[in-house]
Amino acid sequence: MGDKILVVGCKKTMDDTCIGCSRCLVGFNRRVGAFADLGDDAEMIGLMHCGDCPGASVVHRLTQMALWNKPMAEQPTRVHIASCITDHCPYQRKLCAKIEATSGAPVVRGAHPFKPQALFTS
């Protein structure tokens, strides 16, 4: 049986700028970026945000996910920290430590590789 993937992103980014988190989903579907080592049988079982700065509610959100997924017997075996956190969040170290301790699953820093290059050059 393959990995069960949960992606955790930045609340501010997911709410304000990320369009349906399509880059994480496309990266997962294509198995590129931090998803490149996943087998064909891996499944994405969740995409959630951190709960907002400084990530104080991420443990509560993980607990909710575990409770809601329990009847379906779906729990993450690997948690990816989205690029919106790994590239920009000043709280990422503490956030990742909380996620790893709470979820019991390995934390992978990174998701999709689709980052804009030089915006104002051709």
C-alpha cells in the first residue's frame, strides 16, 4: 500500500493568493518536486493550512483531521510542508516540529517545483 499524503500550507497564502493550491496538486499528480520519490499508489488524503501565524492551532487542526478521517481509516503516512511555508515562513522550524510530534508521520519540507522565475524579464 502506498503513502498517504497530507500537505500543510500557509493560511495567509492559501486564503489570499494560492488559486485552489493547484500547484501542490499538479506537483503531486505529476510526481515532481518533493513528490518525485512517491510511488504510483500514493494518495493525497488532505490539504490543509497551518491555522495562521504563528502556527499555534496546527495541532488542533491535525487532531480534527485525525478524528474526521478515523471512520474511513485514512491517516497520513507522510506530511509535506508546502513551498509557501518552506520559502517564506519565519515559524517553519517550530511548525514542522509540532507537526512531526503530533502526526507521528515523517515531515517532508517541500511540495511542488513550480515557482516563478524572473517576473520582469523575458
